[in-house]
Amino acid sequence: MSSEKSRVAPEKAKEMQERAKERSLILKEIKNQGGLTLDELSKATGMDREKLFRHIIAMRQFGKIAIAGERDNQLVYGLPEGEETSKS
């Protein structure tokens, strides 16, 4: 087996870094502002709703964010229980 097999192509590595950066931004906004709807997250992050929704699906599957409720007929996304940080 060659070590070539475990190397990530530069284009793929760049995509992975960008995805991680975007997901960190989503988490930062949720931590700073509390639970946010898709529209609110889109405004806060500058990401389009479709891309943001794909991130939210993945982040929910990995347990990074959770559905925290509903507001204005939209789901509100927040941190999973036990991961909330109190800033007061």
C-alpha cells in the first residue's frame, strides 16, 4: 500500500477547509445570538439559504446543532442541550 492513497487532493482539501470555515461561522452566530431561523442565519452569515440548509442538515446529523423551537413558521436552530453557553 502506498501513502498516496491517504493524501487528499488539493481541490478537495480547499473545499473541506471552506466548509469547516462556514460551519464555524454558523456555530459562532448561534452561540452569540442564541437560536436563529434559517432566514436569520442567512442574514447573519451572508450565505444563501440553500447552502446554509445543506450545512444545517449535516450539522444536525453530527450533533453540532439542534432544533430549538419554531418562530415565524420557521424552525429555530440552536446548540444541543448541554452545549449552550451562558453569557449573562
